[in-house]
Amino acid sequence: MAINRKDVIYFVLTDRFHGVENPRPELREKIDKSNPQFYHGGNFDGIVEQIPYLKKLGITALWITPVYRQIDLEHSHGYHGYWALDFNAVNPFLYIDNGRYPEGSKCYLKDLVDRLHASGIKVILDIVVNHTGYRHPGINGSSGNPTPIGPSWFNRMNISLESSVTEGQLSGLPDMDLDSPDVCDYHAQSILSWIRETGIDGIRMDTVRHVERNFWTYFKTQVKGQFPEVTLLGEVLVFDIDALSQYQKFDAIDQLFDFPLQQAMTNVFVYDHAMTDFVSPYNLGTGILERDLSYTNHNQLVTLLDNHDLSARFMTSILDAQMGDYRKATDVMKLSLTFLFAIRGIPQIYYGTELGLEGRSDPDNRRDFPWGKLDKDYEVKEAYPFEKEIYDHTRNMIRIRRTNDALSAGHFVCLYVDYFLLVFLRYIGENIIIAGFHNGWLDMPSDIAVDIGNNPNLPRRIKEKLADAHLVSLLGGPSYSIREGRLSLLLGGKSGVILTPAEE
């Protein structure tokens, strides 16, 4: 099934999530949990073992890092999956040999996909076409090459990204020449094979902006032609809306990561920028959400607070800004999560964010999942009160989003905005949500009258339904009443509220 706006995506680095001990000694000896650049032992069997956790959290789609057989360097291993040796074989570190399949068989991934599907969880597979791993034997035709990749398949070495975004070497990785029909055909056939043989629901394409445009013609024609239901989620790591939107318009990429919004959420919630960064007063058009018309479909953007490629985990950024104050950082994290799940797009959670997992730049932002903080029922232990707050709040917000279509498919209307306060309404059919966010550190000194009845951007049907409505809070806390089309809202410091009309 395609990944859609009703989904909540959970992203794991398979090696760092959870593992079942591998019986093969030659693999176990390469596992070193004390070294952040080596394998830590996470695998498919570990994911299966923790499906109950994923279900309890409430996610509906799991994005896993690339599963290719990797090139391992002397002081750094391809635990993350982005240094491919063989694009058509599963990394033996990621599965337990069952004696039934050939080594590297895609059947090992299919078994994982089948188990996740049986639990109602879709699967997004990370795919790489831009580059191979360092020192790939195909570069110079040396031995040990399990692929048809040869020297002519690569762009010229030592081209900087400043000289060419598509032909330059990203982090020094050998860059494949995707203007070549042989290279494009190889990757198209490989992707088709992964889809056919494993049943994945979506593809997360790595480093899209560094891939030559010629490849997307192959993808649109061959892959989408045979599997139109398989979603293509593209990683274009840019923070400029004009640059990002081009990939949705011209390359038929179904979904893109919304890095511009991620940057805006960081600026507002972490560094206390004005809420007008999101929506401008008097509809001046300068707010980031007002620029959604730049996209082919802004509702198909994947929203996120953090991932493995950004400079730090979100919790660490907050803690740095708040001088290590966990109480303040927890409040900011909860407010940010409330916004993430209330705004348009498809929310993505990076593993551990729901527990306030910390980490600076790679590889520190790829720490092992902290299973020791959870009990056998997947509840946070009493010794970790801040983690428990974040975890419980994340689960609650996922539940609220999944049970209110207005948050996944509703039209957005800003009701009020100033430096500290943003109030918006989302609606579809009879489902109406009013979300308020107060980003100031002090409690609001007095209430704000939010005029709904005279808002020119709301249809009469919604205004009439809300004219004298009683609103309940989906996050707990006090209820509110609308009188003659006006809502009086009073919020504490760094807090949010999700309101909906009480059932009659």
C-alpha cells in the first residue's frame, strides 16, 4: 500500500535499533558497541522482536536504512547501509541465517516485510543510486566485485560538489554516472527486483539532488510504470523552498522531506524566533506555511524534527539552548511534537526522539536505542521522568492524529498569530480541530479573543458549527467555550492545546 497522509513514519537505523545475537562468529567479532563507527548488532530479527513496541507507539510505517552488502573500512564499518558493495544482496549482519535461503537473499528482507505487514505496519526501504561505498572494486576493475559495475560506470574522480552537484563526490564517495544507460538500467532493474521480491510499500531515495536527471526518466517510466502504488520519498537536503519544490514538480517524486519547515521549527521552538515565521500577520505571505503553494502538493511533504543527517538530535539542540535544563527542554520538546502532529504533511519520528534521545553530529546522533529505560510492558521506568513525559505525549499525539482526519487531510486556516502565539483551525467534513501554541516562557498574562465568526477564510458552515460551541481538550486540561463566534484562549508558557467541538 502507498504511504499516505494518514501514516505516521518511524525511522530506524537497523543496526542501532535492536538485535538478536548472530550465531556466526566471523560477524560477531566485528560488532563493537563501544565504537560508534562499528556495527552494534541490530538486525531484522531485532525489529521483529520489537514489533509490539512499534504497535504500542502507534506508528503505521517503518523506514529502515539500506540493507545492501557493505564495504567495510579498517576504522569504520558500513553499519548504516550507505556504502554499498553489492546492490542486490542483503548485508549478512542484518539477518540470522536460517539455512533455507542463499547468503544475501532478498527473502530475508521479505520475511521482515511480511511480519510487519501482518502487524499493520508498512515498510519503506532506503535506496541508494548516487554512489557506491569507498574503494569499490569496480572503480579500477580489481577482484572481489560481485556486480557488473566497472570503471566506465563512474564519474571522474576528485570532482567537488561545488563544481557539479550531480557529478561531484559526496563525502568522497565514488560517484556513479547516471547519465549512462548501463548505470541507469542496472539501478532500475535492481529497484524493481527489491520491490517484486520483498513487497515493500515505499522507497526512500538517498541524496536525490546529487542524482543526474536522466535517472528519473528511468524511474518514472519503468519503476512507476510497473508499481505505481509504491511511494517514492525523496531526500533533498536543502532548506530553500524554491529549490526543494522543483523536485516535486519536475521529477515526479511523490513525497519530499520538509527540511524548510524543520528549520523553521528549530528556529521557533529551540531558539525562540517569532511564531510569525510560520504565518505572517495580516496574510503578508512571508510565513513558511503561506509559501505552500510553491509545491505541487504540500500535503505530501514529510515533516520531521530530526534525523541521522542533521547536525544534532532535536533534544540536544534544545538542551544546548537551555543550558542543560531538562525541565525546560522537555517542555519545548512536547510543544514541538504537538506542532509536528498538528500541522499538514506526513510526520516522521527518528528512533528515540520519543524518549528524548540525545546526540550531536554523526555518528553521535546514531546512538543505540535506549531499551534499558523501558520495562517489559514498554512503559518508561520511574527513574526517567522526563523521558516518560515525552514518550507519553508522543503516543498521545499519534493517537490524536490518527483519530482525527482534520489533522491528516483537513484544510488549514490561521485564526490568530503574534510573536508568541499561533492559533489555527483544520477541518474536513464534520471533524474540526483548533490548535493553539504559546511559545513564550511565561504564562500568558491575560486571555486572547480569537475571532472565528468574522474570519474571511472560513466557510459559513464551519462558522455556524462553532458559533456557540463547547470545545474539549484532547490533551487534557480545561475545556473552552466559543461565544458569539469568539474564543477566549489562555495558555501557560511553552504549551499547546488541541481542541475539538464536544459531541452533541
